[in-house]
Amino acid sequence: KNSEKLSYLLEDILNLSTIESGEYKLELAENDVLDIFTNSINSVLSNNPDVKIINNISSDIKVICDIKALVQVIDNLIENSVKYGITEESNEIIINVKDQGSKVRFEIEDHGQGIPPDQRERVFERFFRIQNNNTSLKEGTGLGLSIVKNLVNLMGGSVGNEKAYPEGTIFWFTLNKKN
């Protein structure tokens, strides 16, 4: 189990190093995103059958992205919501999309414990992990959200999080539409 953890840590460190050094090569093109989201959701559900994921992405959503990078972004955000946002009270994750003119905003919402306001930006820092009773028992490298932020930025988008109502977190990212 420890060698598996070390393997994941090394993979994340190498991935982040490649991204930050500028050596990560993107193949940006206009892509439909429904299948990308659906595949990521199915992958997560295969390992977490008790989780309910509501996918509100329609089949006509297209953005400029690198498919491999987008898969990694979606996987990291959904897995993060499963890890920290699923509780005994709520096993639901909601995925929404909002057209913002030249951009599309994607949201992954959970109803877990949430993120303290003073730590919202810090969750995207390398190795940063919120310290509380719920998160200290969870496995993770503290690199997933940093990778998400870097990949979204490389694809010309932005990323953030906000409080969900009544509890939980909405992680969001934007990507450009074709002009």
C-alpha cells in the first residue's frame, strides 16, 4: 500500500513538473465534452457505486481544449468531490455547465463539509491540504488541484471554488469556445 502511495506521489510530481516547466504539449482543438465527462463519471462510479453523480452537461457543448488534459482535470475534480464531499447525509455530486458568452463554465458541486473561506485559494497550492478531522484521514498527495489549475490555465481558462448552498463546495473551471 505504501509503494502504491509513493507511485501516485511520484506520478503527480512528475506531471506537475512537466506542466510547470512548459514541456507539457497541448493539442488544443474544438471538442465535444459530454463523452469526456461521461467516461470520467463512469470511471469514478465503478470504484464508488454508492455515489450518485448528476450530469447536467448537454450534448451540444463544445470547447477549445486538449482532451488528455481535460480528462485529467475532470477526473481530479470529481475524485476530489468523492473523497471530501460525500458524507453520510449526502452522497450526491452535481455537474453543471453555464454558457458565459465566449467561455463555458463547468461546475462540480458536492454537499460535504466545505472549505473554510481563508483556505479557498490555498487549495490550489502544491502539497496544501486542509487540516481537519475529516481530511486528515483521507489519502492524497496535495497535488491534484494544483495540477487542475495549471492544466486549465494552459488551456486558456480559469479555475476556482465557492461555497455551495447550504453546505459543500462548488469547484468550477472555464474553457473558451471557438470564435
